[in-house]
Amino acid sequence: MKDNKDHATMELPGFADPAPQATELRKIGIPPKRSKTAKQVQMNLLEVLGPTDISGLPAWVNDENTDLTGLPVWR
């Protein structure tokens, strides 16, 4: 059974036959010159936290004034 409103879809934009495209002739020329950008430098922001592991995150350093949980040792 056919729906009576199926023909309405064909009236939407984009469902018509595509218009023939005109071919565009491109000129082969010199590519535009790129402007020189400043070289980027890696900043080591974690340096103040002490030594780092391979991933760059701060490495665990055993402190005699704290236990393994990081709490201070009472003496």
C-alpha cells in the first residue's frame, strides 16, 4: 500500500536531478610563500617537583619524615 504523501519528499531541496557542473580551469602557478613561525620550545614545568620517571610525571621519592601513605612520622 502506497502512502499518499510520498510525492512530497521529491519536492524537498536536494532531491532534484543535479545541475551540470561547469568545469573550472585552474592556473598552475607558484604556491604562496609561507611565513616563518617561531620555533616551539618544550617547557619543563614539572622540574620544580623533583625527578621524573620515563612518562614525565613526578617520580616517587621516599622521604624519611613521611610514611608510605604520605603522612608525617611522629618521633
